Amino acid sequence: MVHNQKASVVQVVLNSLITIVFFPAIILLASGDRHWLEGWIFSLWLLAERSRLRFAKNQKTWDRYVLIVIYVLMLGWLIVMPLDARRFKWSPGFPVWLQVIGGLVLIPSLYLIFESTAENTFASTMIRVQTERQQRVISTGVYGLVRHPMYLGAVFMMFGAPLLLGVDMGIDYGWNALIILIGRMRPSQAIQIT
């Protein structure tokens, strides 16, 4: 039993270290500029928000594929934005006031994502009913304001980050992600939790 606990602690530490190195590395290496302030801000934001790709037995099969598409889009988004913003400068850049708005939009994004996971202990990246945990509908906190606060936070992120970084293609990714999230919300409305 103690051995399993040690293995779990080691796994958590290794996973955390890999994540702490991965996000800044991918963004700053792609940009070619380790002094890029906006890239560091976005990297730190991603470290605070990150989630892991896991599947559950009772997760809908279609949702596994949608989740994979979401993660592939997210990875592409993470790579394209610094390539565009710093290394190749494909986008003409945005005025500073628009970049400031993008940075400010990340604040409610982080708030909604953190608060939704704090308020809803059933929060998951997967669409599934957690019968093993006696799941129930949460209607307090940010869930009292909006039915899908985590999705709303993700939408703010998908548009706020490209504005902060001054990247047109990141906004295109945001529109694609928005369409996928809307499609993913519709089937989840049919899940009845008592």
C-alpha cells in the first residue's frame, strides 16, 4: 500500500514537472524568443488551467473522438500561435489596446474554469454520468449564472489568448473550438442526473 502511494506521488511530481516545462517550452521554442512577455503570460495561464486526456468506462464513444479532436486542435493552437506571433509574424499584429483586452479576457476565463471545478466536484473533461459518485446537477456558484461555466471559460480563453498574442490564426482556431463546444453541449443536455 505504501509502495502504491509513493508511486502515485512520483507520478504526480513527474507529471507536474513535465507540464511545467512543456507549455513554456512549446510556446517559447516555437516563437524563437525566450524574452517574449506575452508568451510567458500565456504559458503561466496554461499551467494554471491544464487538464489531462483520460477516458472512462461509461464515457460515450462519440465523446472520446470529440475529445481527441479537441486536444489535437488545442495542440495545433498552441504551436501555431507562437509561430505566428513571434517567429514568422504571419499576422500583421494587433494594436496594444486589443492585446490588453485579450489579456483581460483571460481573467474571467481563469475564474470560470477554476470556480467551475471548485464548485462542481463532478467536473470532468468527459461527458459521462458518474453514478459511482452519486453525481447530481450543480446549480450553485458559477453554475447558478451559466449552465456550462467551464465551456464559457474555454471560449474566453480561445479568443482572449490570440488577442493577447496578436494572432489571426488563433482566432480561427477559436471559432472551430466554439463550434465543437456548442455541438458537444447539445447531447449533454439530454443526460438526466437524479
